Amino acid sequence: MAYNLLKGKRGIIFGALDEKSIAWKVAQVAHAEGATFVLSNAPLAMRMGEINKLAEATGSQIVPADATSVEDLTNLFTQAQEILGGKIDFVLHSIGMSPNIRKNKPYGDLNYDWFMKSIDVSALSFHKVMHVAEKLDAMNEYGSILALSYIAAQRVFPDYTDMAQAKAMLESIARSYGHRFGKLKKVRVNTISQSPTKTTAGTGVGGFDAFFDYADKMSPLGNASAEDCANYCVTLFSDFTRQVTMQNLMHDGGFSSMGISEDVVEVLEANAPKN
Ligand SMILES: NC(=O)c1ccc[n+]([C@@H]2O[C@H](COP(=O)([O-])OP(=O)(O)OC[C@H]3O[C@@H](n4cnc5c(N)ncnc54)[C@H](O)[C@@H]3O)[C@@H](O)[C@H]2O)c1
């Protein structure tokens, strides 16, 4: 059921790779809620061509941009305003990538050039997006800028390796730029810390299935799905959350407030050695 929450709003959505992507679901819900937007992804990801289906279904245009390139981002924000016919009301940064995770490097044996790449793609790019939006004066007042984070920014999940540092920086950038953009233009900036979700980026992390099940058993509401995440993102783009800024918002079915759960105890007891 749609509520016209984003009627008349213009946005840029980064990171829809295929229909499992969180950004893909956000685009579908934003479209149903009346928004118009431009879709963007890295030129390399475009080659897979999946995004064309989403563009067709949502009546959107696609503008490729490597989110680590200020030049690409400048072109994207300039073109998006032309295509959409005005300044931007919302931006979704749904971007993450770690070459160290892709190559299964353990935390004690990280490749530092790749570490820098993880930080650039997954965290600094968020700063670059806002830097470009500010320089071009591309955001409307009370616009909303969102990035997606994970609880490994605060707690240790060993297989998340250098992405933990990238997410910690991402959340910090949201606070610092949130202060700046709030003062400048009343633009709000937040991160959503999402449950493990079965997407290309998510399932690339070692041991994903185990911590997906663990988080599900720990959370009183179970893991939040990509669809739930999309609904939450849309409320944060809407006018009903105009005073929410500089926050890392937990969207995890209650996981982050738990110590242990009955379901986890049950599994441990079932597997305990009998003596
Ligand atoms: N899946 C999970 O378990 C989970 C949990 C919490 C947070 N997140 C975060 O959600 C976001 C979206 O990931 P997802 O799970 O939908 O996976 P996904 O693989 O579908 O999306 C990641 C996107 O990042 C894009 N990308 C990578 N390098 C880029 C670059 N240089 N420029 C522009 N785009 C680039 C990819 O092309 C892809 O579209 C990421 O920030 C991820 O860390 C995911």
C-alpha cells in the first residue's frame, strides 16, 4: 500500500546492482511513493545490465558514476538536476566493497592498498557525494541524505575485517557532514545500520550464513529484510522525519540491544557435550 510519502520529491539512488540489492528495493518503494529519481552505479556494475530493468520499471534514467571520483559525481549531480528539473530532495548511498574481503584476506594479513580502496569506496565516497552536492548547491532545504551501515562499526565481527573500519568512518562522516549540511541548508544526514541481508555484498563476507542465522535467532523480531530496510529509508526521505539528523539508526529487529536469546541458548544446549 502506498501513501504518497515522496510525492514531488527528486532523488539520486546509488548502488542498485541486481534485484537483491537494498538500493533496488528502495527504488521500488520510492517510485511507489511518488518520487522521481536518477539511478547511479559504477560503470563496471552497469555492464551487467540488470539496472536497465529497474530503470524501465520506475521510469528512471541512469547516470553512471564511480563514487570515488569527484569528477563523475559532479557530472552525476549536474545531470540529475537537469533530468529531474530541479534540486535534489534525497540521496541514497548504498555502496560498499572490500577487495580484502573479496580475496578472503584475514585481519592479520590485510593488503594495505586494498584497505585504502575499501575506505575510499565504502566511506570516503560518502564525503565526496556530500562535498559535490554542497559545491553545486544541489540539495533542497530539508533534503535527506542516507548511507547504509552495519553493526560491525561498533562490535567485532571477525570476518568483516577492514569493512568494520570503513563503516565506523562512514558513520562518523554522517555526523560531521550532518552538522555542516544542517547549518548550511537544513539538510539531514543519517546512516541506517541494517541486519545481515542476502545480497551480493552481504553474502561475500566469510561465514555469512552463520551470522545471518545467529542474528536472526538473537533478534526478537528476526532479521530485517531488504524490503523492510527500503520502507525505513523512505520514511527518512519523507517530511515526517525532518528533525532526524546525525544519527546511526539501528534497523535490526532488536539485535543490537540483546545480550543472549532463548533461541541461541537452545541451540547451544542442544550442541553441548553430555556429561
Ligand atoms: N547485505 C548486508 O548484509 C548489509 C548489511 C548492512 C549494511 N549493508 C550495506 O548496504 C549497502 C548496499 O549493499 P547491498 O547489501 O545491497 O549489496 P550490493 O552488492 O547489491 O550493493 C553494493 C553496491 O555498491 C556498488 N559499488 C561498489 N563500488 C562502487 C563504486 N566505486 N562506485 C559506485 N558504486 C559502487 C556496487 O556496484 C553495488 O551496486 C552497502 O553499503 C552495504 O555495506 C549491507
